[in-house]
Amino acid sequence: MDTAQRNMGLDWPATQELITRSAALAREHGARIASGAGTDQLLAPAGSLSEVTRAYLEQVEFVEAAGSQVIVMASRQLAAVARSAEDYLQVYSTVLAQASRPVILHWLGEMFDPQLSGYWGSTDIPTATRTFLDLINEHSAKVDGVKVSLLSADHEQELRAALPAGVRLYTGDDFNYPELIEGDGVHHSDALLGAFAAIAPAAAAALSALG
């Protein structure tokens, strides 16, 4: 899984090479990989929602052509130009309609990137979550799962209980990882944390022990 927050030195040309090489290596091993599609090729502030949408579609097309699943990343450019929840729904609905296979939606909180403050049209998390769920319910056939990085186990548990059947919640919560993937007997979060790639043997042993 690649959810590296770009705009911080890893530019779009380098990202394209990374995705292409990684997807090819995954194919060699019969493995699955998911790669981020965002809008970071826009080097200047976006002038419109249409410009943001076109940027998303360009990256979605590239990731799918490389043979990777798409992770639709939170967009700084969209956060800067959107003025309402409806603006987010318009852009994301167009992107999901274009995707040929179900995607993972990634909602990154402002504690990780202050430029994403007010994502989904509100700084109030319950209000933003309702917009997020409206999108997922409307396009559930195109959503494999969601990964929400808000550092709140309570929010994650409430969100996963509200997701449509078949839509996974992939957790990356560093602080509450074991209990979230173990679940509450009704719902559980799926284990997906990029850092595990660097410590795969230890991670595999830990997950087996938890199981």
C-alpha cells in the first residue's frame, strides 16, 4: 500500500516511476498492491473543481494502467478550492464513476496535514463523516474500503459500523491497532499499515500471535 503524502518532495514523475516498478514487482510475486492517486501534479493552486477533477482522473488512469488498485488520496488542491460538502461530492462522484475497479478512499486528518482542514466541507467531524458516508452509500459498488486517519479509535468504530455491507475499514491507527483489528465481535478493522513492509517477519509473527 502506498499512501505516502506527497507534496513534500516526492513529485509526480518520481511517483509514476515508483508505482510502475512496484506494480510490476507485485505481479512477479502474484501479490496485490494499491497505490495513491491524488492531484499533486498541479504545481500551482487549482483554479476550479474541474481542474482538480481532471488531475484526479489522470492519476487514477495511470495507477490502473500500471496494474495497481487505486487509493483515492485526500487532496490539498481540492481542500483549497472547495466551498461546500457538495463540491467534495461532485468531484469524488466523478472520480468513482471513472474508476474501473473498486477503490480505497483515504481521509487524512489535519493533524497529519493542516492544509486538509475542513475536508468533506466541515471542520466538525460528525458533519464531515455524514458527507463521507453519503458518498460511500451512493457509490458502494465502487468502494472496496476506506482508510481514515483521524487518530480516534471511537470514531473508527462508529464509522465501520455504519459502512455498507462489503465495504472494509482499513486501519492504520498506531495506538489502538490490536483491539481494532481484533474487533468487537460484530465488526472489525482490516490490518493495513504501510510501516509493516519494513518489518514484515516481526509483523507476521505479531499478527499470528494475536490471532
